[in-house]
Amino acid sequence: MINYTIANDIKAHADKEGGGYSSWYCGIASDPDQRLFNDHNVPKENAWWIKRNDENEQSARDTEEYLLNLGFGGGTGGGDYTTIHVYAYKKIYGTTQE
């Protein structure tokens, strides 16, 4: 089930930045800080990013898929049963989309 509270938070954050959803990447993770700041190389300061804790893995996956269908970059299928965090960041020079 899509968590519309999380989806709407992420959409509002992206809308506030104003670059369009295609300039953003979204994903799910068991450790969103590791994914954002190490794996994707997102700066902690002076960058647009957001993370939210979901209720369970399936809800996180459904919410991710919903955001992808809206035009966010990323892909499905990552993580495991501990993957309950949804995150997104503005793609800028130096970030990676792995």
C-alpha cells in the first residue's frame, strides 16, 4: 500500500526546489544515511534531500514505485525485508545514481 503521507512529503520537497521530478532520484533503504551520504555521495549540507521512515517493507516499495511512476529517477527491486525507509535527493554534480 502506498504511504501517501510519505509520498506527499517527498513530492512537496521536490516541488519546493522547483526542478521537476526527473531531476530527482528516489529509493528505499534499510540505512538511508548510508545510501544518501556514502553510496550516492549526496552532501549533507547545501543539497536537497529527504528521508522518511515507512511502516513496513511493502509500503516502502509501493511508495517508491509510485514516485518512480511520477517521473523520479531510480529503480525497483533493491533491499530486503529491513528496507523500510524511503529517500530522495536532487541529482547534482558529484552524486551517483547506483
